Amino acid sequence: RSVKVRENLEAIYFLHPGLQARLFLATFGRFIFSGGLYGKLRYVSRVDNLWEHVRRNEIGMPEFVYDHDEDLEYRPMMDYGL
């Protein structure tokens, strides 16, 4: 069953990835995401960019995600984990 899900999965979206997370996944992602899942990993820096790939009404998001997104707009250095 998990093989069928993995094959039908188009992408795994990582919202608001920081520098440390990107480096970690670049180093160890191939070991963690086996069976071709690593190639389906997509980094999305903002919620608005996520809606280009996913329909808004298909997923729910907690309010703190939107709050963090707003913080990133006003303090762009947070994008880089600084």
C-alpha cells in the first residue's frame, strides 16, 4: 500500500525552509526519503507560492503559519535563518 501511495505522490512541499533545514536535507535527504521521494521534495518560501501548486481549499493551515509568513515579509533576513 505505501508503495502505491509513494508512486502516486506528485510532490512533498516544505513550507518556510530555513538554511539549516535545506542543508540538512541536501546532505541526508536521500537517506531519509527513500524510494524516489527525495526527488519529489519542493521548497516553498511563502504561502502564496504554495497556492500555485495546491488548491487552497484542499488543505488547512494553522494561523501561526500565516503569522510566520508575514514576519518573513517584513524581515527578509529570517529567510536565511539569520
